[in-house]
Amino acid sequence: MNKPIVLVADDERGTREGLERALQDRYAVLVAEDGQKALQLLEGRHVDVLITDLKMPGLDGMGLLKRAMALQKPPVCIVMTAYGSIESAVEAMQAGAYHYLTKPNINLDELELVIQRALNTRQIEVENVSLREQLDHKFGMETIVGKSSAMQQVFDIVQQVAPTRATALITGETGTGKELIAHAIHNLSLRKKAPFIAVHAAALPSTLLESELFGHEKGAFTGSVERRIGRFELADGGTLFLDEIGELEPQMQVKLLRVLEERAFERLGGQKTIEVDVRLIAATNKDLRKQVAEGKFRDDLFYRLSVVTIPLPPLRERRDDIPLLVAAFLRQCSEENGKSVTELTPDVINVLMAYDWPGNVRELRNTVEQMVVLARSEKLTLRDVPAVIRGGADLTKIAVVRTGMTVEEAEKELIVQALKELKGNRTKAAEKIGMSRRTLHRKLKRYGLEEL
């Protein structure tokens, strides 16, 4: 297993060499005698941890820190400062440093502990990013599939609001894809290279939610053995997605309103006001207007949040999208589960379109995956549809929807849409749809679309 790479930047030779000797058993240590040489090393290779002195000739530690944090994959940064220069250390922390140590008497045991904690934190962040990418891949089709007028209106609003700074409120039932729409807004905005941080308000009690959002100082409450950076600080420059906002207790509503108005807050147990540039996107499956009328939600916070409201329709109100979604999910689930299920009979589509889907797109996706996993052949038939779906389908609607798209027609529509959107670029279209370029060529031939 490769050792983590640590870069030590300090113009004092004794400090450089001392830290190198102390760390070289557990880490691959690089050294630089000034900020410029350190920056060249950072730009030339991946570095896990940067330990830098703040006082250096030329490019000083603060400048190096800011340049390091701007890298696509920034290292964890630990700064060293002379005793009595704590203000500089605080400024460095605000610029993104993970921790600071005071010179000249650096406690090597403390340094080792800080590096290990920093690396553990980085690993968790990497795993979270990887998990989010997997989830986006797994459920992401619902944000790009939809030809119904209801979804076209959603896409139009997203495209209009994304480039602005406006706060947005996404409303809709559970499973309609609110977090994915928030991702789409972020990815289409000027903030797309900055963090997208999600917080689910209902998952945390109010006592923990405040610390989660705003962070806390060491000793702020029992068990707070070190400083914690809150989600607002982590999202600085980017987007904070606050889901299930209707669950916020009155005290938290007041604090959130203040942040929206002043773009500033204090950590729990802290005195210093921290300013942030964060775009807030909120979501709820509740009727906030009704909660305002009942005195359960502040009207001033509601109006702050709902500068732009994006209502997501339930799946039962956009049944025309079901064949498109099924075609997309069928392909995804077959690939992910090592199956070769490529078709389903028309009566399957009719039943799926006749069902009301209380769990919305998420439930449809899970149902398709279940059908694929348990499939006995390459073609799904009515017996592959779960009994709860067959029993819950309103059979009087089947006659109405029989004229709807087949999966083949839906797949053809997906291909046409992708090629049109990407101006005929087949490589990008194949990537967007989720198939190989070779498969796309075969489909184009099959559907008579070779001229596109």
C-alpha cells in the first residue's frame, strides 16, 4: 500500500529536515524551502497533506494555502505559525486550513494525530463523493428523462434559475427527485466547481442540526473535544441543499433566516462572525403555505426561501413519461445486475402506466430493478410485475393508456432527444443515454435513425 504523501514547506532548514525525519517512517515526505517551490510540487503531482509555515519569502504560506485550496484535488492543509500570531492562524483556518500548530516547539505527537485525523476526514469525503456519484448514476435518469409538459416546465424553470443567485424552494412528494433537481441547478450554475452540500433536516434532532449547519468550537458542549466546521462553511462558494425544511423547529427557523439575510453566523460556542457566500436550495414534501397559516412556519422565512418555487409533479400526473423512464431504468438495472433483460411486453407497460406510484419515480425505479433481478428470460412479461403493482393498478385506465409508447418507441425517443440536444455528437449522446457507442450505432440502424 502506498504511503500518503506529505509536503513540508518552510524556509527554515532545521524545521524542514526535522519534520522530514519525524514523518518519513509513515509518510512519503516532500520538502520545499519556499512557497513557490511548494506550489510547483503541488501542481506537478497529487499531495495528500500540506504542512506550511505562514512566514516565508516570496509566496508566503497564506498565498500558498489559497493556491493549494484552488486545486482540483486540494491537499489537507496544516499551517505553522509563530507563537503569538494566532490571528494569522485564524485567517488561515477561514481560508481552508484544517489545523494550525505553533512554532518553534511543535509537538510531534500532536502533529501525527492531526495528520491522521485529516487523512481520515479526507477519506470520508472521498467516499461520500464516490457514493453520491453512484447515487446520481443510479437515479439520475429522472432528471434528464421527461417529455411530458409538466416536466418540460420544470426543466425550463431550472434552466432559468440556475445561473442566478436566487434561493429556490423545490416542492413535491417523496420520491419525485427533489435532490436531483437541486443537483441540476447547481451543476448548471456558475458554482458548479464549488461544493454541493446536502443536509436532511428530519434526520437530525434540533440540538445536533444546529452544530451540523453552523459548526462548533472545542468545548462548546459536552463531548465537543475539537472544533467542527459546519455545512454552511463547507458549502462556501457553492450550494447548500436543505431537504425537508418543513421539519425545522422555530428556533432553527430564526437562525436560518438570519443567515439568509446577513450571510453570516457564529459557530456554537464561538464569538467570531463568519461570513459565507452560499446559495441555499430548500425542499419539502409539506404544504409550507398551510404551515405558515397554522403558525408552524415563519412567514418571513417562507418568503425568503420561495424566491423561486419549483413544483415537481407526482408520477401519476405525468404518465406519458413512464415508458421513457422504464426504458432507461431497464437498461441501467440490466447493466448493474449483470442481466440481459432488454424487452418487455406491451401489457407490462400498460399495467405500469395504470398504477398510481405513491413512491413516485423512486418506487418505479426500484420496481424495475426487482423485475430485472428476478427475470426468468430476456423479456419481462406480466408475471414478472410484482403482485402489489398488478393488484394496485386501476384497470379502467389500461384501455386509455394502451395507445402509449412501447419501450422500443421510448428508447427511440431517448436517442432522438439526446442527438438533438448534443447536435449529433454520437459519443456524447451514447454517454448521456448510458450505452456504449457501438450499442448506439446498432440502435440507430435498428430504428432507421442512421441519418441523424
